[in-house]
Amino acid sequence: MGKSKSEVAEEPCERRTSPSKRIRLDVTASDFAELEDHHPYGALPGGNVFFSEQARQAIRPSDLLPDDDAWLHILGYCNGRDLAFLVRVCRYFYVAGHSPELWRDLVLRRCHTEKRPIRSVGPTWKDTYVKLFYSEIPPHQPMSIPGIYSDTMYRLHSCRSFCIPKVWLDRSPTDTLERVSVKDLTVSRFKSRYENPNIPLLIEEAAKGWKAFERWNQPEYLLQHAAGRTFRTTSGVAPLPGNFSLDAYLDYCESTILEEAPLYLFDRTALEPGSHLWNDYMDDLQRSCPYWDPELMKSNGHDLFQVLGEGRRPDHTWLIAGPKRSGSVFHIDPNCTHAWNAAICGRKRWIFYPPGVTPPGVHPSADGDEVTLPLSVGEWIFQFWDEHIQRKQSAPRHERPLECTAMPGDVIFVPHGWWHLVVNLDKMNIAITHNYVSDSNLSNTLKFLETKLDQISGCRDREESIKPEHLSEEFKKALKQQVPEFLNKALKVPTWTCRAWKDAEAPKKSVIEQAKEAGPSSSFSFSFL
Ligand SMILES: O=C(O)CCC(=O)C(=O)O
Ligand SMILES: [Fe+2]
């Protein structure tokens, strides 16, 4: 359990002092390896081939190319019709050709080309493809095929179906993030203990009294208020976003489809000021969390981007939803902002690394423009969990990662510059997040807007938003007119005060050079902040 300092002081001595106790309490890599289910088509790890005389003598398609990745790549060029034929050619193609990601990509590409939203889903992505573009036929029943030995396929399946450790499902001693009950948190305590020193915090039950918390658990309610609109979903491993109707997306979350990085709903328009869903929490936020009350901007310095006006400021409000194991891979929040994130339905596991302390497996370029990292939570867990735990237990105290589970109704404060990864633990997870600038990060935000034009986000693809090259000047101008005291104070701070951006002036090394220096970690992909 994450503990406030006073709670820690009251703990029994042996828990505080015995490292072996702590080692036993932490989740280990093997806790994830107990998979939710067998590979649906019976693939086994490659080494099993040595136990099968028959398999060793047979020539398989996988012997003809250097590895199974290559075959999966080639199958990715097939259209739906060809893939449907190919899976009938041999056992190997049957298993490889039913990889859910191949059929998902076919759905996404064709929906994109035909400008069609995904309005219904089946029990597998292949069923969805058939249902959307042909007619409804009885669902595909996966057959378990003997004799398919493939590390690639088995690893993908492990990333799709890793076990969620039991201790993540409730408050537990593995939680190290500070937590405070909403009843005990005042504006001044929040600012002096957490926001100003830039420390993440879990605020227990802060959203429990929100109307959203009561209402959004009922699918009918959400469906009523989302009728006729679609929601954008993305995945780090999918080639295109998917636009879903809400009923189809809720069915997708409830389905048994297992994917390496499920499509995640991250919608910046659903919570527009004045909208029905926005009204379900905004008054309540002002009452329960006065430190984030936008109305008090002039006195508490919160959400200073407001001075630009709603349409002109960078995106700042998102509705988030996703199925079990969906989530966000390591990132730092945009534009040097702080954020709060309220878990409305479902639990979320959070992992934080402090500013300037790069998480294992993450390789930012010196200027932060590019970051290489595993693109799915599962891949990161399987490759880097041991190193994470080692750092959690024995890195210098101020460099240690922090962890916690947010229960429904809890709100997390995400300070600027902190790396974080989030994984959803329940079948259906819904959250609200707002990003903001306050007097505590204003000086860094101004430096960021001035010097990191390539990294500015949330304002490039909307006509009315201020574009990156003008944002710094426009922001300063509006601050000067509306809240000059905050601007003057921020301009007096001569350097970055957050280590996330301290080394920004170091000579640029390419991401490839850095990844090489970091050693032979098996798979990296590129992503851009
Ligand atoms: O709920 C999540 O997936 C986390 C979202 C996040 O990182 C954020 O809001 O900044
Ligand atoms: Fe974030």
C-alpha cells in the first residue's frame, strides 16, 4: 500500500527494515507468466520441437524463412480473401494466419479506406471482418493444432494474455506511491506537499461522489449520451486508428479477443465544456478537488492555459476507455503539463519513474524528440520487469520508481516530467484525465514552448488552435493581460527546475547509437512524442 509518511512511521519495524520481506512482497516476472489461457491454436514455444521426432523431420514453411516474424510480416500483405484461403493451405498457415492482429489490421485498413466506423464486433477480429464486410456467419471456432512450435507466436500470445498479479487488484504493500484520503487534502496541503515539489499522489475516493461515478457504470446511460457519435481508438502496434460506435467498443471490451496492445479509446472531444458527460463531473470536481477548480484560476494559479481560450489552447481533456491489459506505455505528458486522472470504472496499475530517471527499456534521444521503447505493456513487462524490480528495491531512494493501483473513484496526480506507464486491470475501464499548467510548472512550460517546438503537441490538427511556432508568444501575451503576477514570477526563474529537461542541451546522439550502447535488448520500435 502506498503510505503517507506518518503511516510509514507507525509500521512494525521488521517491515520497514527487512529487505528480504520487501523482496518477497514484490511481484516477480513469473507472476505474469501464468497466462490467462493456452494459445488458442495450440502453438508451443520453439524449444518443444526437440521433443517431437516427427516435427524434427518435417519441413515446414517456417523452415523456409529465417523466422516466423518474416512470415507474419508477409501475411500482413494479404487481403482478407487471400488470407482466408491461405489459412486452409497447411497447419502452419492456419495458426499464423489467424493471428488476431492480422485481421484487426484488415478491419482498420478497410474501414479507413471506405470511411466506415466499426459499428459491430464479433468474438474474434476475423469474425468482425466478415460481419462488417460480408454477412453474419457462425463465429469462427479456433482449432488447436498439434506440431506448431514458434517462439514468435508464443511470445505474442504471452504479451496478449499475461496474468494480472493478484496483489495489483487491491491496495497492497507493493504500492509505494503516496496516498491521501480526499477528506484530508486541502488546497494548501496539495500545493505545498505535492504540486510544488512535483510529487505524484493518489487521492483516495476523490471521484466517488461525482455523478459520473454513479452513472457511467451503466452502459445504457453512456449509450444514450453517445448516440450517433464515434470514438477514436489507437494502439501502438496498429497501423491506423479505429473509429468505433460506443456500443461496438463496449462489446469489444467485453469480448474475449486477446491482443498485444488492445485498441484504446482516448477521445479529446467527448468531454467538451457544456457537454452532458462534462456536466457529470465538472461541478463535482470543483467541490471535491478545489485545488483543480478552474473557476479559481486567478487565485490558485491552476490551469493557466485557460487564458488562451478553449479552442485556441492545446488539447487538455480526454475520455479514456479500454479493456483489460490496455493502457499507456511509458511517456511524459505533453507540453510540460501536470495532469490528474480519475478512475471512474475499473482499476488501473500505475508505474512512475522520476524526471530524469529513464525507465528500463526506454531510450529518449538527448533532445527528447525521439523515444524508442517497447510498444506494448506486455512486451515491456516480459523484457524489463526484473530490472524494474531491482531498481524499485535498490536504486538510490530519489531514483526509485513508484507504483500503485488506483481503485474506481481514486484520482492520481501526475506531476510534469514524470515517466509513467498505466495498465487497465478490469474488463471495462473508464477514466477522465485533464492536463494543466499551474504556477508550479509555468516557468518550465514557458521554456518548453520556447525551445522544444518539435515536441509541442495537441494543437497541430485543429484549425482554431494556436500553432506551435506562436504558442509561446501568445501564451505570454495572454498571461500578461490576465494574470501578470504569475507570468512575472515564472520569468524570474532562469533555468529548468525539473530534471526531465535538464540535459536538453547535451550533444545529440542518434537513437540507434543510444540503443546500441544500452546493449542487445531484443526488440525496439520507434515512436515519436
Ligand atoms: O489512463 C491511462 O491510460 C493513463 C493516461 C495518461 O497517461 C495520461 O492521462 O496522461
Ligand atoms: Fe500521461
